[in-house]
Amino acid sequence: MYVPNDIWVNMLSSHLATELRLPDLDQDPMTMLAPLTHDDPGEIGGFRLLARLGHGGMGTVYLARTIGGRTVALKTMHASIADDPAARTRFHLETDAARVIGGHHGAVVVDADPQASTPWLATEYVLGQPLDDAVELCGPLPEATVRALGAALAGALSQLHASEVVHRDLKPSNIMVTAYGPKIIDFGIARAAGDDRLTRTGTAAGTPAYMSPEQATGQEHPPAGDVFALAGVLVYAATGRPPFGTGQAADLLYRVRYTDPDLTGLPAALVPVLTRCLAKNPAERPTTHSLATHLHDGHGHFADHLPVGLLADIARRATAVWQHQPQRLPAPPDDTEQVTAVGRRAYSRRGLLAIGGASLAGAAALGGGVWAWANAGGTGDRADGKNKSPAPVAAKGDWLWELPLRLEGVSLAPPLPLKFGPILAIADDDGLRTIDISTGSVDNPSLLKGHAHRCVDDQDIATARVYSSEVLSSRNHPLSISSIAFSREPKVEAIELKDYNGALPATQLLSAYANVVFLVAGQGERSRTELGYDEAQKWHLLAVDARTAKVLWRQALPSRPGTSTRLHFLAARAVKDHLVVVQELPDGRAFLAVHDSRRGRELWRQELGAPEPEAIRGLLEVNDFYVYPPVGRLRALRLKDGKEAWSFGPGRAQARTGPPAYRDSLLVVEEGIGVVSLDWVTGELLWRTADLNATDLDVTLPPAPGSRSLYAYSRESGLLRSFSTDTGQASTTRKARGDRFHGFHGIPEAIVAIGEDYIAAYPYD
């Protein structure tokens, strides 16, 4: 059975019932999101509402988010029909069906309360493209795409049917196409096989163009009915039209029951198997398992079978949805008091739909070392006896706030704060704490027991956690890895790796993905020299399941002499089934390498030729398909084999470009010119800044993308300049200082600057 690679992230997608269809996108994903109305609540079930995804006679679907930054699609039932037992039963069955399909083939159910006065269901927000939109964009899909699509969908239906659930309304608009596989959504009329609580003999529920003959006559819809509908979906994907044409419902139902399907234009090799699926007699149709076997052999990743244009559009939608600016419509003139009250509860200004640490996709994946707050200024005791954290400097000048920090010992890398909703997660010598990004206040006590080697966030937006390896004492002790979830209240869990010494200062947490943590850990006694290396120590690159402490794989690393001040890795990022690292050897040479994240095998490596490896520490830009090296000419290298997809030549001879940042395009500072925007797939030049004042921008720093503006820094003038992400037109300048800048495009938005002894926030335009 063909299924998408199960280590890949489930990019989030809408979950809507039949009565709550999305408006047509017309190739513009921003039309998905409508403003909240004045009387929409500010939150439901602990989820803060951000926008409307759909509205109909049965209820409303919202885009919503947890306090920890996890974004969901939250479906509610209108209070006016919540007293109808049949409506509640339908809602409950939909919730059960969504749980059965799970996150591999659908959207994971995050939470639900079918018994509430206003029933609601929250699922992951799966961002992809509806199949009908994909066909409209690309035309009929290639046979290889149709086969991969059909095999994956057959696997999804097989999972449903094994739990005695039938979908009953499979159609192109209920199938989201992502780069990692199709997702089945909308279980509004799904139900248990044989359950007739919601149907009456002689009535047909579903979509006429894709109904089975038995469903068209109001009879029981068995699992074989879903096979019939799937065949119709695949005919549509391959030809651009349903197998029984279009028109009035009565005409369609007649054709479904009595006429042969129109398979004109269907690839010849698909005709026999889909003809069997479209048999009028359910007993003559193949099983889902048999269908999957006939359609695909299971080799390759799903993305390998998608047209390039479709992949590019999926990526465009994935970035565009984060650019939505939440809004609330004003109340009618006679309802002023209500809008004022509701307005206080909802976010009122701009922001992207950041999901946990995934909002840092354009920032470095390997950041900072050991943090310590300065004890001077703003310290003291709280009423509960716990120490206060330093008070932020009062907002003045061009910054929102500024906090002192102190780096002690050997710096592992420039610090990297991790964003969860409106807070930053910070690891320091006192443990892990949070900063309110709006005010700079630090309210919660430490979430860890000891100092932190390193703090990383899970790159899988579905898991949204922070991991930290703790130094519990200077004496030898098992390596402890803490996992912190920020869904509602911070929750800390810890695992121990007894075979590794947690007291070794050179331990590195590199990255995390789908509950797997990638790290550098050592065995042996702690040394008092420099980073604590000793030639008798053994060091490994590990992949560890953060839930079970099971070491999934390990690779031996070169030994380090006791006098070494070099860590094993300068940067790292885990994406899907690849671990991308910048590795530094004892002699100072730096290599870019990509590992199979499931087995640890190194797929390829290239020497970077970095004259100053320290200058690229923490700089690594990766997406699901390419890595863009942080030094040398700007290139896109394919993750799977390291082959160059494209390279960019600067506008002037002998000019150089700096490390790139990735958002909906690739952004880079070009020496003596300013900021350049490139198509991340093709390398095509989109725009160059035309502002003469931008010629002094620091070429050693990547730009910091925001929602509608990007920011680049000039050390020469001490100015942080902003430019339009669409055109490159210069916007504002503000006085700033910092060694690295990170854009946090959530709610609220801010540019966070990191310096040697401080962290500061600057407002977006």
C-alpha cells in the first residue's frame, strides 16, 4: 500500500463539513480567511479565534490558536440547532471519524466537546490545495500523480473501513493535496457502516457527481461505495471532469445509476482498474487494499510524483496563509458596547499564524549557548518568595524593550529565542523561562532543574515543543533532556540517557522534528580544559525519541583534543526525513552534510570553504526540498543528492552575497546593492532594492523577514532598515543594535535583536 513517508510533517489544512464549504480560492489563498464578526467570541474551549474559515446553516469554522501557538481549524455548531438530537449525533460521529482517520491521512483532532452547549471540534489546520483547485491550476494530472494519489487515498479509506466507518462524501473538494500526501477532510456525513440513525430509506446524502449507485437510491452506503467515489475522484484528477459529467442533480443521479462512465482521456493503463471500481454492483468492485496495490508500488516520496507547478503553488499557499492579518468587523451602530467588550478579548492588530517554533523557519536552527540574566537592575523578591527576573528597560528610542543577559564560558552560538504565540522561550543559567514579547516582562519561574546546554524547538509544527539538555551538576551524571509543551500551561517532562555524560559542556542539542531530538552527546569523564574535551572521550551524533528515551541511531564523531575550542557542529536543521548540518572538523574546515534522519546514514557532504567558520555559526537556511549554503555564492542544493538546482550571480563583478533567509521567497543582502529577492524554486530574480541608502547593509547577516516587510541591518550607520517583501521598496529606518536579528511574525509582531549582553525587541512597521 502506498502511503506518504510517515516522518514527514503534516502541514496543516482546513477541516470543513459539507454545509461549511470554503469559498473558491481563485488561486488566492488569502480568500480563505474572513474577518471575525463583532459578535464572534474571543475564544472557545481555550482556543483564541483569529479568523473565519467558513460559515453556513449548520455552523461556523474558525481559524484559532492555543496560547502556545498551535494553530487549528475549530468547527462549531450553531446554538440554534444544538438542541436537535440528530444534529448532535451527526457532530459526534464526525468527531469520531476524524479521530479514526488520524493525522497520517487526515487532520489530527486536537480537542473537541460535542456535549458543550455550543458543540465544537478543533483539528490541525492542514494547509494544502483542494484537489479541484489543483486540477484547475495544472490541468489533468499526470498518470504517475494520479496513481500515487489513488494509492494513498485507498490507504486512508482502508484505515477508515477497518474501524467500520465509511466516508460517504468523497469528492475533489474534500481532498487536500500537500507535498507529503493527500488528506481526507470533511466527515460531516461519515458514519458507522450499517448505522441508519441519520438517513431514511429513499433519501440520498452526498454529492451526486461522485455518489455510488446504491447511495443515489438512498440505500445503505457500504465501504465499496467509497471505492466507487474514489474512482470518480481519480477520473476527475486524470481528465479534469467527473465520470458522469455535470448538470442537474436529478440528471447526475440517473447517470450514476444507469449509464456507463465517460472515461475518455483516461490513461489506458488506468482504464481496467477504474472500470472495476465504477461497477454498478458493489460486489464487483476491488477492495481498497487491492486497489492500492494495483495503482502504485510504494516507491518514492509523494512529492516526487507531483508536477513542479503544483508543488510551487502549495508552497506559495503555505507561506501566504501565515501573512493573514487578523481583523474583527465593527458592530452595527446600535451595538457599540458589544464590539468594545469583544474587541478587548481578541487580537486587534496584524500578525501571522505562527505555529510554535515553526515561525522560526527562516532563522538559524542552531543558536545560543548558556544564558544568564544580569543580576543588576530590576532584581528583587516576589511576594511568593521567588526571585524576580530582571525588569525590562522602559521602552524609549526605537525599541519596544530591552533586557540584559550574560553569556558565560565558551559561547556555543549566538542565542536563538524560540517563539510560542505571544511569548519567547529562553534558556539560561537558571533554566528555561518565558518573555512576553509585547512588554519584555518575565513572569514564570524556571521550568528546568538545571542549566541548559541548548534549547531547540520541534520543527514539526504538529508537535510544538521545546527541548533542552540540562547540566544538573558539574559532576558526571546521565544526560537529561527536558521536553516542554506550551499548549495551555507549560508542561515539563524529562528523559535520561544513562550511557551519556550530561556534565560535558560540549553537549549540543541540534534540532528536533516529530518528537525526535537530534543531538551531540559524549561518553567519558569530564575534563577541566576549555570545552571539557578529552581524547579518551567518545562523541556521537544521536537521534533520540523524546517520549521513550530510545536511541534511534547514532554515528561516531571525530575525537577532540583537550585544548580544542571547537564544537562538532555550527548549525543544524531537521526537516521531514533529512537532517541538515554544518559540521566543523578539528582543523577548522566546515562541511555541509545531509543525513537520512530516520537511519542516520549520511547522504552527501560538501566542503563549504568558509574562511571564518565562527561567522556562519547558527546560519543555515533549509526548506523541504533545498538547502541554501550560508557561505559562497548563493546556491540551491537538492536535499536528496546535493546536486545544484540553481545558483545566483550578483549584479556586479566581484560582489558577494550574504547568508539567505527564506519565507515566500529567498532573501539575501548583496554587497553594495541592498536586498535581493529570488524565487526559491527557480532562482529567478524577483526584485532588487533601488534605495541608495541600502548599499551599506551588512552582508554577513541574513535579512529578517516579517509579514509584509523585511528588515536588514547596517552596522556602519547602526540603522535597521525595512523594505516591502513584495517590491523591495524602502520603508522605514530605526536606530538599532544587535549581532543577529530575528523576525517574529505572530501576534504581536516584533523584530528581536540579540547582542553580546542583551536581548531587545523592535516593532514591525
